[in-house]
Amino acid sequence: TIRGCGSCIGFTDQLREHLYRNRDALWQHGKVSELLSEGKRKYESGDRMAALRSFETALAQAELSAKDRQAALYGSLAVHASFGDVELAQITLRGQ
């Protein structure tokens, strides 16, 4: 038996309920973070096309924070620039 104060147990129940209600958004954020990390690893290892796929997949996610969108766009821009494709880099820079 775990002992604790009544308010701690109430807080735990509230936290559990909050996490349950927001589980999709939390899972989505974790997925986006993983895609961005994967894209960065792929870019750094020289696999630019795989990096671009990761960044584009991140951009296609429904729940994307402004910070994550900016990171995915920057990653895509870096890939296009590394290939010398100035036009696509500029389009990405505009957030298209």
C-alpha cells in the first residue's frame, strides 16, 4: 500500500486524466520530435534524401508547433541548398 496525502492522490488523478485527454497531442509531438531528430541525423551522415523525407513527413503532421514547423522548414532548406537547388530552397524559405 502506498501512503500519501489526499491532495497528492487527487493531483495524481488529475494528472492522469489530463494526460489521457491530451494523449494524441503528446504522441504527435513525440513523433514530430523524432522525425526532426532523424532528419538531422540523416543530414549529418550525408543521406540528404532520407533527411528531406523526414523533414517533409514532419511538416505533414496535423499538430505541428510553430517551433517544430520552423525546424522542419530549415532542415528542408538546408537539404535543397546542399544540392544547389536555389529555387526550391527559396520556396522552402518562404514556408511554402
